[in-house]
Amino acid sequence: MGFKLYTQRVGDIIELARYAYSNPDLPDRGDAGSLDELRELVVEYIVCEIDTIGKCDEFVKFMEDGGEFVGDF
């Protein structure tokens, strides 16, 4: 699949990450300490697209905010 991430859409990915890490209805970790599936998917996608996402101020600010995302990343 040839999905292209455009720089102007990076904010949408960051919002998805914020949702995954701030939603009280999503578990932080499974019983075995495994990462929630949505969080895992979001982190994996960001890692795959780091060349585009990593250049965006929104991502840098999100990382500076700290929290569980930074540890999972």
C-alpha cells in the first residue's frame, strides 16, 4: 500500500497519539505489561514515518510534554 503522509497532516497523527495516551477508557498496559494495541499501532506508525513527523514542531512539543508516549517511543 502506498500511503503518503503529508506534512500538513502530521497534526492529525499527533492528535491520534494524544487520544491514545489520554483516553481514560484505554488501558495503559495489559496484564502481562504489553502495550495497548492502539498505542502500539500509533507508536509503530510514528517510528515508520519519523523522517516526516520528526521535523514537525507539533511532534517536538508532544515529545517535550513527556508522559508515557515518550517511554513507549
